[in-house]
Amino acid sequence: MTKSRYRGAYFLALLIALVGGLNLWLNRNPMADTTLPESVNQNDKKLDSLLAIIDSASRKQAIKPAYPGENFAEKETKTEPELHPFDPNTVSRAEWLSMNLPEKVFNGLEKYRQKGGQIRSPEQILKLYNLSPELGEKMLPFIRTDSSLLAKPKNTFRKNLFPEKPKYVPFNINEADTSQFMSVFGIGRGIANRIVRQRTALGGFYSKEYLYDVFALDSAVVDELFKKGYLPENPDIQKLNINLADEARLAANPYIRKGLARILVKYRSQHGPFKKPEDLLEIKVMKPEVLEKLRPYLEF
């Protein structure tokens, strides 16, 4: 109970007690002159006036709102909007309020824009918080959006949660470096170095089959390598002149090695230059499968 209501109730109770006491006194003295003096009549009039004031104050107190500033009996007066064409993606607070539009609706729009949101069509304005459907319909004809200037939405959450897989550009195996080989599943630094050394010693890989001869390179990994790399149809390989190369140059070839290189040099010096690949089979230690490996690289 508020103080004002408390005081009103107190005075009302006091006056009731006075009236009751006066009635009791009159009942006990029936022979007394019932004609009251003028002063008593004036007091009764003052008492009636005071009772009327207290009753009016009590009624006002009864309809007083429960919270300061809250008045359920009165309705907020609505101002008719004064609309003109505007862009909801760039409109300022001052311009918004100048059109008599609700500030709480602008606050929601501003939060939406700060989070990267954009109004891409007039109808999208109807989804703003605190915007009544009636006011939204009035605003639609005045909304202007330039879709060509709108940035594409960026889903940073999905990008961080599901990063895009790197796109591999197919590389030439005869020109690739160790880092490109290591991008293939199953190829570490050691195997990548072996591939490069084998390629250098041969003068380039002539076909896929030559990669199977790289030490510790599994055939399944070779298949994985050719998913990201390739060899040209006619690869540019370095030829080996079997008649001019010295022993060291011959021995560097992984299919000849040091022992066979010495024999080739001696045979060449005793019988003259080789004229065709099949002449190499005159050397007893030369195996046909080795000659087939050497054939693409030989020149005479």
C-alpha cells in the first residue's frame, strides 16, 4: 500500500469514528435538543466536503498504474509515417526517424547489418523484429535495393568448420620437385628424393613402368602418383650415346651400373662401335629385359 492510500484510509477511519461517536451521544440523550447549533451544521458541511475529497482521492489511487510511467488506460498515439524512397542497407538513424518510423525497428535492422546481413529484396523488410505487418506493407513501395552492389554472403562458420580441400593441378612427373611428389599419399621425403635421383640418372622417365623400379616405391603409390601427375605422350628424355659415353657416364645409368659399364667399354674398344640395340646382346651378361629398358634411351 502506498503512502497516499495509507493516509486516505487513516483519515477515513478517523472520520467514521467521529461520526459514530456523535451518533452514540445523540442516542444516549434523546431528550436533548436535536437542533444543533449553527457551528455544528457548519462542521457537518465541512465533514461532508472532506469525505468527498477523500473518496475522490481513493478512486484515483485505485486506478493508478502499478508501475511509474505505465498507464494501461491510455494508448500510445501513433504518428503516420512520412515515407520517401530509401535503401535499407544504407539508411541512417536520422533519416529513418525523419520518416516517423519506429526506432526499435531500426535498432533491429542495425544489428542485422552489423552482422553482415543485407536486405536483398523489399519483401525481406517484413521479417524485421517489431515491425507490424501494416507498416511493413506501407514501406514496400519505397524500398530501393541495388542488387548489383550487394556483396555475396560469406558463410565464415562453414568455411572454418569445413575448409575447402586444396585443388591439385596435375604436374609433369619429369619436371616435378620433391614437394610435389610428397603431396601424394604414401610418398615421404626419402622416397621423393629417390624418385628425383632415379629420374636424373635415367634422363627422365620414358613411361609409367620405369617408376616401378624406384626402390621402396610401391605399385599402389605409383597409381596414386598418376592421379596427380602425368607423363607426356612423347616425353623429352636425355639420350645415352652408347658409343661415345665413357665408363662413368654408362655406370650412372641404373640399368647398366659399374660392372656392365666396364664390359661395354672393353667390348666396344675390341669390336668397334655398336650399330643397333641388338648388338648389345653379343655381350653375354646383357639380359634381354635390361636391353628393353635401355632401348628408348640409346642412340648410336
